[in-house]
Amino acid sequence: MTNLNTGKAMWRTGLEKRIQALAGLGEYMRDAVSDPAFRAVEERAVARNPVFTPANVERAVRTWGEALRKEKLEDWLRPYFQEGNTLRTGARNLALVMAGNIPIVGFHDYLCGLLCGFGLQIKLSSKDPFLPPFLHGKLLSLDRDGEERKTLSSRKEGERTYFPATENFPPVVFTEGTVSGFDAIIATGSGNTFRYFTYYFGRYPHLLRKNRTSCAVLDGKESPDELRLLADDALSYFGMGCRNVSKLYVPENYDFQALLEAFSPVSGPLLFHPVYKDNYDYHKAVFLVNRDPHFDNGSVLLAPSTSLASPMGVLYYENYRDKAALEALLEARKEEIQCIVGKNGLDFGQAQSPGLSDYADGIDILDFLLHLP
């Protein structure tokens, strides 16, 4: 066990260099669209995954670029490295199993592992195999005083791509195959893969995640601007993210007209995407054939359901009478919910703009990594 007070200057210097390099990456990500190399990788990502539109890829990269500002990184990390804290260094190789529901969805895990000095072995999702390695290569090209230099050569062996260690960062391996020889693991997947994760990875120090989704609590007093922001919370990335709102809790006799109108400018353009349109058309046909109650603004469907996760093109809703009973219901289902938007929750429009300290499932990744036994 190393007291941070003891080797403080050495640790601080290393951490500050990492922050500086990551801030340089953030500056690049905020304007990545101006780089022909990025646009080429973006084309490959869009060709691989039909819901990775250029707009969605660029939004995800730009959002993380905003998070990687030097002052934000320092404010986030400062509480972890105050005097008296300790850094345990037993496990040095971390495996990450990334999801691919939205672009670079595993970036936060990657960021935490790098900052803590772990060698990383990253299993890429087959839906997002190009963007993470490209961005890591860009980081290495900036890790000396934040200045651009030639990227250290990566080495490809079969389905694995190796990036060597640099002055400031540990080695990183990207693969679409299996991971092995690690000391700890963070894995994100579905309910089915969670059972697989538990069976194969349960004996290692781990953070294992399964499907979650988000919801919004409305009281009927929302302004048109708030409802337009809610539309982004629900429909950005086609609603595929765990932070996308897929369920509305509304008071009894709620009038959906204003909400449907507010959603139209966001939901309407989605019909030009064939995957979204196919889903919308299919579920609309099912509702009509089965005579299921629903609301429809011509581009998104609202249907009553006790389920939390709704399919693409559909938003579920549930009425509530008593706020205390609703709070109890949300508490009982907290393991299924990533975040709550609206009254006493996140501000409207903030669901897909998480901060550095907004950890998935509410589990502090940095604390987990810094205190591994």
C-alpha cells in the first residue's frame, strides 16, 4: 500500500501529465469533424452500424470532448487524491468489455483505467470497433506536452491491436476476441450477457453491468421548452442509450397534446432513417391491429405499459396518483433505472450529457480501481 503523501510529487507529476494529454484529446474531439482522418473512421463506423449516423457519432465525440477540459478533469480527480488517501497497486491489468449501443459508450471506463495507470485489454463491441482505437491513437500522438507528434506505431496480430506504453500511459490492447490474463474486469452487456459475465468473470474483482434505462417524471406543468428538451432525452441516439428516457410517469388525466407537438421537431426527422421508420411502422401496425390504446404524432408512439424499456419508435407511459407511492415504486425499481429526468431529478435535456462523476449504475469506478485488494 502506498500513501499518496509519500510519493506525492511523483504521482502528482504523472497524473498531471495524463490530465494534460487528455485535455489535448478533448480539444481535438471538440473539433474532430475538421480532421479528414476522423471523417474516414466515422465513415467506417457508420457503414458497420446503421444507427451510428454521422450526427450521432459526432455528438458522442463532441460531448466527451467537452468533458475532457483540464479544469473539469482536475475538479473531478481532486477528491480522490487528497492527503490521507491511499493508492493500492496490487492489480495492474484491467479488462474492459464494451457495449456498442451508442458510439464510444465505454469511454468513461477507458478513461478511468488510463488515469489509474492500468494496462488495458479492451474487448470492443462488433458494433463499434473503429472509434475507440482511433481515439486512443490520437491521444498517444498528443501525450507529450499536448503537442501533436507522430503516433506511436500500433501492432496488429489477428484480431488484436497493440498500442505500446508511452511516457505517460500504459499499454493498451484492443480486440474483438476474448480477453484473458487480467487482474480485474469491468463489463457491460445485456441481461443475457450479464449471466455469462457472472459465470466467467465472477472470481475476479469486477464491475458487471446489465441493461438499464431511464425515465422521466412529469407533473403536467412543464413548459414547451422543457418538453422539447425531454424529446432529446428520449430520442437522441434513436433512444438506444441507457440514459435515454424510455418511460414517462404522468399524473392521471394527463393531456399528451402539448408533449406530442413538442416531440414532432425531434421525432419527425428520424423517419428519414430506415431503421427507425421500420420500427415505428411495425409497432404502429401492431397497435392498430390489436386495437391497443396509444397516442401518435406521426413519428413517435406513446403507449401505456408498466415496463420500463420501450422499443425504438415507442415511448411508454404510466399514470400515477400519489407522489409518495411513485417514489416508492421508483425506489423498488432502482436497479433497472440509470437516471430520472424531471421533477427532483436531472434537468430536462441533460440525460445524454453526463458529467465525469456521473458513473454508470451509480458505482464509483475510480474508487473501485484505486482500492482494489
